[in-house]
Amino acid sequence: MFIIIVAWPVLTSFLHSLFQHFAKECRDLSWKMRREIQKMREIALVYLDRSGGLQKFVNDCKKYNGITHLIDSLLMLQT
């Protein structure tokens, strides 16, 4: 019983620091994944632009009265 009472603060402190470290690692991983996804989006957009697919997509959206805010966003990214 005495060992549990003495060891309890050490154990809770350890678990608290372990949780903080785990939470920080998860946040770091989340930011890394977001950066990688953004890079992939930019690469796809550049590919579509260079291959002519972006202009075709924009024209198709206009032709079929597509989502205008999406077209505006893509045109802004292109410039």
C-alpha cells in the first residue's frame, strides 16, 4: 500500500508526459500530411495546366453551368 502511495505521483507524471509527447507527435504528423497533400494538389494542378486538361475542365464546367466558385478558384490558382 505504501509503495502505491509513493509511486502514484511518479506514475501519473510519467503518463502525463507520455500523453503530451504523443499529442505533439500526432499534431506534427497531421501538419506533415497536410503539407504533402498540398504539394500533391499543386503537382496535379500544374500537370492539368500543362497538358491542357485544366482549360478543358474549366470549359466543361462553363458549358454545363458547373460550379462557378470552383472555376474562379482554379483560374486564380493558374495565374
